[in-house]
Amino acid sequence: MKTDLLEKDGAAAPEALLGGLRRRYATKRFDPDRKIPGGLWDALEEALVLSQSSYGLQPWRFFVVDDPALRARLRPVSWNQAQITDADRLVVFAARKDLGAHDVERYIARIAHVRKVPASSLDGFKQMMLGSLSKSKAELQAWSARQVYIALGNFLAAAAALGVDACPMEGFDAAKYDEILGLSEKGYTAVVLAAAGYRAGDDHAAALPKVRFERADVVEHL
Amino acid sequence: MKTDLLEKDGAAAPEALLGGLRRRYATKRFDPDRKIPGGLWDALEEALVLSQSSYGLQPWRFFVVDDPALRARLRPVSWNQAQITDADRLVVFAARKDLGAHDVERYIARIAHVRKVPASSLDGFKQMMLGSLSKSKAELQAWSARQVYIALGNFLAAAAALGVDACPMEGFDAAKYDEILGLSEKGYTAVVLAAAGYRAGDDHAAALPKVRFERADVVEHL
């Protein structure tokens, strides 16, 4: 079935968007032999790059674990969940550790480069960001983690739109991930995971009706 | 320009997805006279309902502030940002306060209803959720807030796909929001906002090139 999805302004039709969100589910068993086509994976990486964050600061890095040996070492520190080794892709969503002035400087330099403006013209914006980063280390870490979850939501929606199965995962030992993948010395810490690929034919979770509360219990107009 | 967006399996084409994500930006000035068509808004509410969360527990509620008088009261406690009153829609993403056994029971009852299974058959899952909720109040609140940010990411991606402009906003006084909107007595607390509508013709932010770090600086293969 081919359907014309584009409205006149280049946007997707609502039924296509919702179809993807309804079809998706937290995939429990991936088909270990089925790979995400290169073009689709490339789009998903680009969606990661385009993720929204406060100020656009992007306090994150996305580690894609390709090495099967690394995957095998991660599985036991992930409640032995099969998705860790069986999904075509495993993305570790990591937050910047010790977020600070250096990150703001780097971002300002990037804005100046992309928009071809002098960095000095961005000083007001820079001071605003520096001000909002004057929080405790724990508060900053919590804030960065929340930003990473925006990227997770964006990634899951993008995968759903492209018909790629995914499973967000919080059940893992973040400290062990940081150690095994060497994230700490790069200045990052693992926050949440997403496995991506295609569901196995025998994933019984695929057939279960999706459970959401009634809209009236979740969306309230004031 | 009309383009055929659907691949044979009903998924969106990568270029359409990325087009939406590239076109979107944190809209600073909304056109106060331009409304989101009913069908599109309905789809965005459905996307909120379909948002992903850990265990599917949905520890949230989405308050859509329609009342102009309420919007006017919110603006001064939102750094006087114009989006609060000028965007067609304002969504307050709120997290459940004091998340606990009651919420797990309610969710289990919902699963039993939707999947037509006895609640007793879900006891293992229920115990697992209860176990993972045995955290401090502060940890639970932080966890719920992160879940809410998944819903924010999903909403922003959905809006981008549908060609609706949006602006995620953290710059507001959450305690004042809880008070003005009466969220506390409903058992929720404001976490983050999204204004949605259409950009004003004079929003200079619309013309600025999007700034993201290079993919090689954000996505790392291991």
C-alpha cells in the first residue's frame, strides 16, 4: 500500500505519525540477523544530532557500541537483557560530566562559526548560559540527564516514524558502562540506552495491545 | 510540491523526517492569530498519550492551558516570555508527585482492562515496578521528571513532523505554576513547558542557521 503522506507544506500526515507511534513498542526480542539499512541508520544518527536541548547546548554524546565483544561485556551489567547483544544497534545516551564554562565556550564558538558572526556578539547569550550553569554539581548532572532524555524521546519518535524497532532501557549499571566503555575519561557518563533493529518473529510482546491511560486521564485542559 | 513519503511498509522516508527536524527551531515569536488546525492538534494530543515511559507507567499529566486569563497570569512567572500568551497552545508537562503503590495499582488495572487478563497474572511485573519505586522521594521525583522529558522529546518530534512550530521552555517558576494552575492538589508538579503554534513573520530566530555540533563530535562508534 502506497499512500501520499505529504501535505502541501511538506509535513507528514497525522495518521502516518500516529501509525508509527502505535506500531512501536519496547522491543524485547530483536532479530539478530536483521540489520537496519544504512540510509535509515544514517537518518537516525542525524536525528540524534538534531535533538533539541536547552539553549541548544547539547550536553551529551551518543555512543554507538558496534564491537560484539564490548556488547558481550555490557550484557551481564544490564540484567542480562538480550537486547544488548541481539539488537542491530545499541546507543548509549551519555551526559556531559562537570558541565561548565568550557562547554559554553565551545558552543559559543560553534554558533559563531555556523552563523558567521563574531563570538563577541554572543556575549549576552553566553552570560545567560553561564548564569544558569551556576548550580551545584548534582543539580547540573540532573539537568544534563533530563536533556539527554529529550534526545531519547526524539530518537524513539524518529525510529517509530522510520519503522525501526527500538527499546529504551534504564536497567543497567551506569558506573560499569562508564568503566567498560571508557566514558569517564572522555568526560561523559551513561544515562539511558536504546537498542534498535527489528523485532524477532517470536517476540510475544509485539502482539500485546499497547497500554496507555485514556486521553481524558492524561491530557487536561485548563 | 507533493511527494510520496511512504515506503512500502508504511514508514516515513528519512528525508521527510529530517526535513521536519531541520525546519523546526525554538520559536521565539508566535503568530497570535494563527491556530493549529483541529486535526493536527488532535494528533499532537494523541502523540502525548502515546509517549514512551519506563515500564509504560506514564508518571505524568499534560495540562493544556486554554484560558487566556490563566495564560496572562503565567507570563510574569515565566520571565515574561511572549510565547506563554501568544502561542496557540501551551502545554505544561507535569510529573506525578509522590509516585507510589497507588500509581502501580492503577497501571496494573489498566493493563488488565486493555489486555483482558486477570490483574493477578501481572503480579510479577507489579512487584518489579514496586521494587524499582523503593527510592527516596527526591530520587523518584527526579526519575519522573526524566520520564516527562521523554514525552517532551516525543512531542517536539511529532510537532516537527506535522509542520507545527513549538518552543520547549524551562524558564518558569514551577512552584508558581503549581499554585496558579492548581496542580499540587491534583497530585502533579510542573516540570517543563512547550508552546505550540506557528511562527510569526517577524521572528528573526526563524532565519538563523541551526547550530549543532558536527556529527563526529556527538556520535561516537565504539
